[in-house]
Amino acid sequence: MSTTSRTIRFPEQVSRRGAALAKRTGKSFNELVVESVEERIRREEDQEWIKDLDWLADHPELTDVEYGIPAFNEVLNAQAE
């Protein structure tokens, strides 16, 4: 995987606590930051997915329930793997 560099400023306390966590977990501070950003991205994407499902629930006339529920289950099962 290719990488790119960014300069990030942290409050002093966050920097100290992050460095301590990195040491305890045997990870680099960079790894902790990458994991945190990836998790936040996943949460945001999940929220977008939920908003889309809510919209579909509010507009049942635009959905094909016969195929929608099995498709939804298929997506959930694929994500769980």
C-alpha cells in the first residue's frame, strides 16, 4: 500500500496519552492514528448507509421489498465475513 505524509498537531495531553498507549500496545503512534482515522471513516460510512435505508423506509413506493430484504441480508452477511 502506498502512503502519504501529513503533518498533524495534537494537544500536548493527547500526544502524551497516545505515546503511552502506543508503548503499551506495542504499536507505533502512527499505527494508532491510522487505526483511529480508519475507524472514524467506517462509522461515517455506516451512518450514510443507515440514512439511505431510513430514506428507503420513508419511501416504500420506490422500493422492491420482494428483492430488497434478501439483498440487504446478503450485504450484511458479506460485511460480517
